[in-house]
Amino acid sequence: MALALQLCSAIAVTIVGTWYLWRSVARRVPLEQSQAHGHSKLALGVGVLPCPLTMLVLSATFSYSSLGIGLVLVAVMGFGILTTIAAIGSIGIALKRVIAISLAPGRSRYVWTLQVLEVASAIIILALGISALTAVSLN
């Protein structure tokens, strides 16, 4: 079951990465108008992926009949993951604001920089999806 979820999640991330890359390269809408929506598909694809370490902890606690301890450990791990993701997201938003202020919106350098960053992030998402697909297929 976990392998099937990992496969579905890897496929979803790969599809979303491909779509983001296509959208960022073949842009017809101005960059500022398209930033407001479209990221929920990636969050759904990544959210479906079960954490291997969490699955290991739960499996170990089931085998030792310690479900309460396992749930506490999973909650602590979840809080750590939540904190890390929130920190990285906040840093990304702050960096975008710094770039926007330093490059003065409306100038060609500003638009070019945001487009390069958008293409680079789409390539990273696609690479992560392909990497996850490769890892799942090797199992």
C-alpha cells in the first residue's frame, strides 16, 4: 500500500513539475497575474507521499505493541517537518520580496530574474519527481 502511494505521489509530482516547466517556458500571461494560483496541485502531490521514516517508526511500534509511543513520535516528527517547511517557505517569500525591491518592478531585469527563478524551480520540481519515480521503480 505504501509503495502504491509513493508511486502515485511521484507520478503526481512529475506531472506537476512538467506542467510548471511548460507553463513557465511558454508564458503568455504576465508573470504577476499568474502567481496567485496553481500551487495546490503540487502540495497535494507531495502530501500524498508517506514519509518513509514515519512508516518505519509506526511499523516498529506496531511490532512492539507500543502504539501510544509511536503516535507521540510521529506527532513530534510531524511538528519538525511542519516547522522546517514553514521556515523554508518563509525564507522563499522573503527572498522574493528582497528581489522585487532591489530590482524595481516593471523593469526588464526584474521580469527576467523572476522568469529564470520560475523555470529553475520548475526544473527542480520535475527532477524531484523523476528521482522519486526512479527510487520507487527500483524497489
